[in-house]
Amino acid sequence: MTDRRQFLRLGMTGLVLAGIPMGCARLSRPRKSEELLFSAADTVHGEHTLIGLNREGHLKARITVADRCHGGCQRPNAQEVLLFARRPGRHFYVIDLARGQLAATVEAISDHHFYGHGTFSPDGRYLYATENHAPSGEGFIGIYDAQKGYRRTGQLAAGGIGPHELRMHPDGNTLVVALGGIQTHPDYRRIKLNLDTMAPALLLINRHTGEILQRYRPSHHQLSCRHLDISPGGIVIAGYQFQGPQWQTPPLIARLDTTNGEFGELDLGHEFQPCLNNYIASIAVHPQLPLTAITAPRGNKLLVINHHNGKLARSVDLTDCAGVMVAGEDGFLVTTGSGTVQRLPADLSQLMQLQAMDLHWDNHLTAVTSL
């Protein structure tokens, strides 16, 4: 079997939205200690937006962009946050938080598209973005130099087809990559072209040399490994999306302890497992608590597991739950496709609705901390 959101301490005060051209929406200068979540969302009229909310759920930022976006990441030690177009997207957007505007739109190189996720080197210089090379179907991790205007300076082989979410390991040298195994082509949008021959994996890759240090294979070849997060101690929680028959209900959550290589899939029981409808979306590992929050939007479930022992700690019914992120001492924040923002406290008691907006949230929340 073996072969890597806190918050946007952005502190933006008011943002004038009406009549601002795409890419020119301005955020006010950061105000110390105010925290926000940041996510992609679509309006009911089909506009693609990037939204910032504070911890209480109040709107603080709204920028219109050309693409439907997906995941994002902040550049360490900088006032920049990146949002990636949703697969098969051709752009990522760089937002300058200090000036309060869209700083750049970076286009994929010829014959490539993005998979919606990226992560930075610890010093903030290099961005690593998952990509597809359309002619061959092979996956790559593009390397972009942030000090040179996000010029693409190289690439690493991703070890197969369909690399999706990736994170930087706490060691600062290893990329943890969810390899989905699904081949797509921009000409066919999101049609899956190789379901019979999928080869998904959870990979550890040396970011300096490109060497695949470890490859962990799911228990079924149609368990597409898509999303993940990692604890400061090196425990990875990964989520699958099953591409096989609907009547099968294989495990959808994997746990890897990178300190000893222990890899396994969580058994949630024959009665509970079918409720997830074979689809995991967003994952948020709490850095201080032994808790990981996981969304299963097709099953309308928000799960919390103890990532130390792999046991289910809480299950909450939440229709079309989407993104989830850590809210520090307040537990977790979670968004839904119907536009609500909810808080699940650290004691895992009751959900509290903070906001209801006329939006469809995407499946991820991006953590950003202002300097």
C-alpha cells in the first residue's frame, strides 16, 4: 500500500462594491486584530466573486473575477493572497492586501491548466501549483517565483494523473500531494476520461529534487484522493471522492502519520458510511486541538474526527456544507452552498449561524493573516 485557514487577519473595513470594474475593487487598509475568512463564491446571477468576511460573518470584501475559483493560499510574510480558478482553470489571481486590489492575473502556460490549489515555500518565494498537461494527461507541480512576478521557473512531475490539493509539510522541504488519478481535458471540461484505469495516491515529494519519497495507495483504484490538511506534528488527513458504483460505500477518509509512515483509512461503520454519498470536500486540521473538521456536501454532513486516534468525534447534519476552516479558540467555521456561514465551537456543541448571503460558496475557505 505504500509505493503532504485560521483566518485572514486582514482587517479590511468598508468596501464600496457597486460600479467597480472587475479586478478594481478596493479593500481598506488592514486594521489590527480583525480576522476574516476568504473564499470564492458565485452569485445567484452567475457572477464569480472572491469574498472576505470577519469572524462574526459580516461582509468586508468582495472582488469580481472572470473565473469560478476554488482553493487559495497566502504568501508567507507578505500581504498577498492567491485564489485559483476551478479545474480546468487557466488563471490564478493575486490580491495585494496592503493596497486593497487585484495585483495580478497569472495565466497557465500553453497546454496546461490548474487544478485549483497551491502552496508556498516557507520563505514565501516559491509557489507550487498543481497542473495538468492536456496533451499527455500527466500531472505536474508548477513552480512560480513570487519575487519575479510569479514567473514560472520550473516544474516537478506529480507522479501520475490529476494532482489536486497540496500542502507544505512542517519540515518545509516536503510537498504532501493528493493525486486524484482522474484524467480530464479542457476541450471536454470536467468529463472524466479514465475511470477504469485510475491510479490515485497520497504522495510525499521532495520539493527541491522532485523525488517521490512515499506513495500511499487507497484501498480501491477509484477512490480519487482530492483534498487534505496536515497538523503541525505531521499527521495528514486526506479525503476521497469515489468514482465507482453508487451502491458501493468504501472508506472516504485516510490518515497518515508522516513521523512513522503509518497509513490507514477510517472505518465509520456500515450504518454511517453510506450517509456520506461517496464524496468528501474540504478538510481543516486544528493546529492546537486533536480535531479535524471535514465536509461531505453530497451527504449533507459535517464531520469532526480526532486525528490522533482516527475516531469520529461529532457528526452534524448540514445541508450542502462546503468550505471549512479553523477558527482558533472558537473551533471551526463552515460555509454552505446555500450561502450560510456557521460556527461549530471547540466543544463541538451546537452550530451557530453567523450569516446568510445570496451566494453559493465554493468548497474551500482560505486562511490569511495580515502582518
